[in-house]
Amino acid sequence: MKLGLLGVDARIAEAVSAAAARGDTISIGCDLPTAGPLADLVAADVPRDPSWQPLLDSRVCDAILVGGDGWTDARADGVRALVQSGRTLLLSHPLTLSMLWAYELDMIRTDSGATLIPFLPDRLHPFIRRLQTRIEAGLAGADPLGTVETIMMERRLVDRSRDAVLRALAIDADLIRVLAGDPSRLSTLGAADADAAWNTLAVGFSGPTQVPVRWQVVRGERPGLRITLVHARGSTTVDIPDDSLDGAAHPTSAAWTWSGDHAETLAFDRGRVMLDELHRGREPTMIAPAAWSDAARAIELAETVPRSLARGRAIDLHQEEFTELGTFRGTMASLGCGLVLATLLVLVLATLVGGVAREAGWEWGERIAGIWPQVVLAVLGLFLALQVLPLLIGARTSPPEEGSSGDRPRRE
């Protein structure tokens, strides 16, 4: 397979290393850094281009790897254009912490048929599937350790700035949804000082049918994530290293560790797993890989945290489906409110102008003031006519993306 690069970061570096081992080739690199640890990621003889336009040609490459380092509006426009052209993309996650941009791509994908694969491989690790099984067994009363009462997630970070914390949460939110389902409420706990709150931020996720989840930032010399299932009669822990996030140009695969009822380690090559998904395309698997809708939902959860922290209270999360029809209805609702306010304003102005015109003997002023009912009626009639527009053009709802996990990954 011929692969193209649009930007790069540590995650995409993993995929490039896996591609070299697999025998895939990098045919072109666009918008790549000229300095830094990832500047020499691809061979010097690989063609380079500062823009993204060459990637529109399907003859140049079969799929495109999109990185997030040095993210710009120009690269965002390039990704949007590539999705519109129906290309296959493997996108680092999160590229940007913008829920609107993520859902915009999802709607464009629906129209163009593009394949978007977010770099979220951790849900495919056997340990995650085993944790799912333990949670389900506990709910069914078949686990000797009893029901899972709480899921604790400790995210170790060297850089605990606001952006780094939110990006880590956007990654871990996918595992939260896989293990406990989509949360319906989010709450935060942090220091009173807004700048210091991110160093020890704790986020709680809950729902009526969900095992409560507590995600917390802790200081660590090496980044990683520890997931602990707190059972009624014990606990199960999985430690997940993030050695790939240290910025190395040629990352190594670190082993995951299972502890609790027994001890076990298992290596996991994230880049190879994502390349396998890229080659597999839309073929069914035992457990569904992350779809772009899953990545967009994870970004939405991370984007909600600052609002909860600023308000000091829990935020209810709505399971809204972003479609063209839903966007149209929202626009019409906002426009309808605006028209009501505008009608009241026109009524007041017309009455004022008409009274002044009569006193001044201004005939044209009286005529202009007298036609306001017809103008308002015409505008409201046009607004009502627009309501049948979806029926005339056959408005489409966005079909579920193949591979979307919903509340839990699909099993066969």
C-alpha cells in the first residue's frame, strides 16, 4: 500500500514504523516539519510538498496518514477537502479539540463516502476485552470478585498543562465509553485556582445504567494510564504505558501489565494494529474499531470539562445525533426566534414613523409605514415555506458509521 503523510506526530510515527516493517511505502510527505525529532521520519528521497493538494490525486497514494503536530487552519482545510473527495484517512487523535470541526467531518463523510479511521487502538488490546468481560460477569453475578463498583483511571503525565490534560482525556474517553458505556453526566473536581486545577484534575462520569468512572491526572515521570476495576471483594488493574508519546522518531512497543487475580504482561504495537485496520477497511471484526463518530464523541466529552470546571457543577450530556436534518431544524428554530423579535421591532418602528409622518404631513412616510403588515406577512410566509424544504430535496439522516461502537463494542 502506498501511504501519504499530511503532517506528523508521535502517533503517526508509530504507524510509519509499522508500515516500514509491513512493506508499505511512503510515497509523499506534505506539510512535514523541517526540524525536531520527527523531521527525519521519512527517507530523504521521498517527495515532499508544503501543501496538501497533491494528496487529492488517488494515484499518488492509497491512504493518507494525518498528524497533529504544528496543526494549522490550512491543514484543517486540507483534511476537510480530502474527506470531501472521498479519500481514506488514518487520523491522529485528537487533531484538534474542536467538537464542531469533528462533527463537521462526520457529516461530510456521510456525503462523500470517505473512510475515516481515528488513531484509537487501545480498545483493541486483549486486556481491554478482558476488562469488558469482567464487568459484564460482575453484573451477571458470575465474577468471584463480585460486581464492579467503580472504575478508577489514573492518567500519568509529565506535562500537566490545560491542553495536555484535555488531549489525554480525549484519548482516554474512548476507553471510558468502551468499558462503561456512554456517560450521561460529567462532573469535575479541581483546585480553586484555574491554572492549578489542571495539575490534579479529577473528572467523574456517571449514568443511570453505567458503572461510575473516576478519571484523574497524576504526576508521572513516564506517561501512561492505570485502569483499576474496584470489585466488591477485590480489584483488577491494567497498567498501560505511553512510551510512544515521548516524541521519539522510532518508538518502541512497551508491554501492558495485568495484575489482580494473576500477573501477566503483553506487548502491544499500536502502529501495527492501526495499519491492520487500515488494510482491513470495513471488514467485520470480533470487536469494533473506533469509528470517527466515536472520536468526535470523545472530543466532545473533553471539551465539556472546562465548562464544568468554570461553573463548579455537573454537566448533563445529551446524546444528540448530528445530521443535516438536525442542523437544518436547529437553524430554523434560531431563525424563527429572530423573526419574532424582528417583527416586534418593525411594529414599534412602523407605528413611530407613521405617527411622525401624519403630524408632519409626509405622505410617503405614511405609505411606507402602512405596508409593514404585508412585508411581515411575506417574510413569515417565506419562512414557513422553507420548512418543507427537507421534504422537497429528500433530506437524509446520517446512517450509523460501520464500526461505530455505540455504547459498547460489537461482539460476534
